Amino acid sequence: MTRECAPPTPGSVAPLSGSVLAEAAVVFVVVLSIHAAVWDRYSWCAVALAVQAFYVQYKWDRLLQQGSAVFQFRMSANSGLLPASVVMPLLGLVMKERCQAAGNPYFERFGIVVAATGMAVALFSSVLALGITRPVPTNTCVISGLAGGVIIYIMKHSLSVGEVIEVLEALLIFVYLNMILLYLLPRCFTPGEALLVLGGISFMLNQLIKRSLTVVESQGDPLDFFLLVVVVGMVLMGIFFSTLFVFMDSGTWASSIFFHLMTCVLGLGVVLPWLHRLIRRNPLLWLFQFLFQTETRVYLLAYWCLLATMACLVVLYQNAKRSSSESKKHQAPTITRKYFHFIVVATYIPGIILDRPLLYVAATVCLAVFIFLEYVRYFRIKPLGHTLRSLLSLFLDERDSGPLILTHIYLLLGMSLPIWLVPRPCTQKGSLGGARALVPYAGVLAVGVGDTVASIFGSTMGEIRWPGTKKTFEGTMTSIFAQIISVALILIFDSGVDLNYSYAWILGSISTVSLLEAYTTQIDNLLLPLYLLILLMA
């Protein structure tokens, strides 16, 4: 592999590092575990995709080193193509398996479409990398061609004509979003992160368009429509304002007033009517009735408002310390940034135990607020734009090398995706027994507990480093131990969780994801919960 990629000057490109190989080994363990659990023609496609993604990943790394990539990607990490390529296909496979066990053919086919869409966008990213690599990597092209041919052949004979069109539509949206967002937002993503984030957005946009064109009364769950409309609406709003502010200064009062007026117009004139068409009722009235439907929900909302106030006070306190510090480059330490992880854990655990639908909606609203505030900060919208820039700059790290600050949004996504992604009709009839009962807690375990404990103990007491990384053996071990303790506490406080003696699989899943946290250079807040979710669902 190294020989075929070597440029004319010998030795000018380094071979695969040990950390990249270790990350790849962990990903292959996950892929083979899912393959063993599912064991059908779709799982063979996932294995073939992982093999070709491993070979192509080195090409992306080489392009990033040489500065020859089509767009400007985040430079403090490798390409991450392998760990990102297999997420959607594996998620679709385990979703298909669980919905098949629950006797729900609609969501079983939906899982197959998710897997096929993930494979399509991953193959497109691989072709993009190979197409601009010089000299052309012959052996890798052959491997990718064989894997792609097998995947396309199997999927073509497994999908209906409508499903094939659905996958191609999502792929087309993905191509356009890549060209638009990666141009507008340089250095915000690695190729793998772009594949994962933009692939998910493309699939959601395609689903929203499909359901809007075929909507009938009482079709679907209002919660799902609420999430789709909010996410797609916020993304389209960002593209609209990015295009608009190319031609005008966004920092003036006139532009700021126009921004707020257009936000109201788009929200009241597009998003709300769109949601009204899908759920067949007044969206604002439905949301109000939903939020205050029971006394428990009122108490949860009051508790969450208190935690949100605490998070704001932490930001203000740390900025006050920076103002009094002599160093102008004062940054919040790792432990301080992890305060937010503890606050999020305290937010999600009561919601999961007491009222998951409320947590589903509240997380969606919070995501919309986070994205809107990031627009205000990014475009310097008065009166809060400059203030947000000053307050949030204290919590930047090497992953926020682009114009956007995304780490807090990734944290919210990592905690919420296990709540959003599992189809609720497939969680009935005992189909989420055993390790699968921990699926809603995947974000809490992987990010809220595991990543937090690993960072704190690794940075303060860690001495033995994993080869090729800054992560420590002590941090990883304490992370695994803390997650095991958390599982025991979940068993005590959540009477709905019954593990059915599947302790070995749970321990293996937690250990595998903790090793991935030690070696990956991708956004762990986003990647780790998805991998733990996939393993627990299998």
C-alpha cells in the first residue's frame, strides 16, 4: 500500500502511523462483531465497505498532508474515512435486525435504506479521494472497484425501484451539500466528519421531502416530523444567510435587524406551515400542550432550566477569571470544559428514566437554539454577536480550527442521537431487552461518563501513554470502570432496564468504544455514542 502511493521523492510521505492502524483495528472489531450478529448479505457489504475505506483512508491522509484536497479540512486529525464510512451502514443493519424482531416491516425496510444510503455516500467519498490522487493508486482503485461492485450488485437486487431512487436522491443532496457547506465552512471538518454530518443531513432532508410529498392524515409520529423540520429548517436558514451575507456586511445594525426579521419570516412563514402540513395541527399549540401535559413534565422543565442557568453561570465565571488574569491567552482547562459534560449527564438521566418523549422534544429545541446562537456569533449579529464570540472563545480547543464553534453542538448531538435514532415502534414487544435496554443511555455512557472520566484522570494522573497518542492507559481504564459503575446505577434507578445476563457483551462494547476514544482523532463527542449505540443494539 505504501509503495503504490509513494510520490516521486522517496520517503516524503510517512507510512500509516500506529495510532491510525490501532483505530482501524478497533473499527474492524466492531464491523466483524456486527457481521457475526447479523450475518446476511448486507453485513457482507459492510465488511467490503470497511476494507475499501481502510485502503482509501491513506489516500485522504496523503492529500491532507500535501494540501491537495479539494476543500480545506481540519488539519489536526487524520482523514477519519474508515470510522465514519461504516457508521450509517452498521446503524441501518442493526436497525433492520431489531425492527424485524419486533415484526415491523416498514422500519425493517427503512433500516435497509439507511444502510444503502450510508454505503452510497461512503463510496462517493472514496471515489472523490481516488480521483484526485496523483499518481493514481492502481491497487487501491482495484480493491475499491471490487468492493463497490459487490455492494452495488447486492443492493440493486435487494431494493425496490422506489428505494433505489430514494438512495440516489440522498446521494445527490449529499453531493450538493458537500460543495456548498465545505466551501462556506473551511477547516470545520475532517473528510470523515463531513461524511458523517453531511450524510446524516442529506438523509434527513430527503426523508422530509419524501414525507411531505406523500403525507396523509395520522401518518408518522409528530415527534419525528418535529425533529426533521427543525434540523432541515436550521440548515437551510444557515445556507440562506451565508449566501446573503456574501453581498452585505453582517455586522451592521441594518443587517442585524434584517437577520432577525428574516428569521421570523422563515420560521413563521415556512417552518411552521411545513410542520402544520405534516402533523395536521397547529404546531405551537401542539408543542405547548405536549410540554405541559403532565405534572412530571413541568418539574423536569423547571429542573432543566435550573441546569441551563448553572451552565451560563460557569461560562460567565470563567470569563470573569480570564478578565482578571494577566495572560491574554488564558483558556479554560480540560476539567472546566468537562463541567458541561456533568451538567448534560444530570440533564439526560432524569429525562431518560421519567419521560423520553419530552427529552426527545427538548433536545430538538435545544439543538435549534444552539445552531441559531452559532449563526448570531458567526455573522456577528447585533446585539449578541460580539458578546458570544468573546464568551465562547475561552472554551475553544484544537478541534475548533474553522470559523464555526461546533464542540458544544457535537456534545448535544452525541447525547441525543441514541434517543432520536431508534424507531420507537421497534422498541416494543420486548425487542430492546438485554444489552439493548441500555441503548438510550449510549450517549450518557460514552460521552457523559466515559469521555469525561478519561479526560480528567488521564490529564491529571495518567503516565502510561497509548503508542502514538496523547491518551493514557490510566484514563482508558478509569473510563471503562466508571461506565461499569454507571451501568450498575442505571440498573438500580431505572426499573425498565433488564440486562438478561448480557454482561459480557456490555463489557466488551464499553471496552471497545473506550479504546476507540483513546486512538481516534475525530470528534469523539459524535463518534463514540454512535459506535456504542450500534454495539448495544446488535
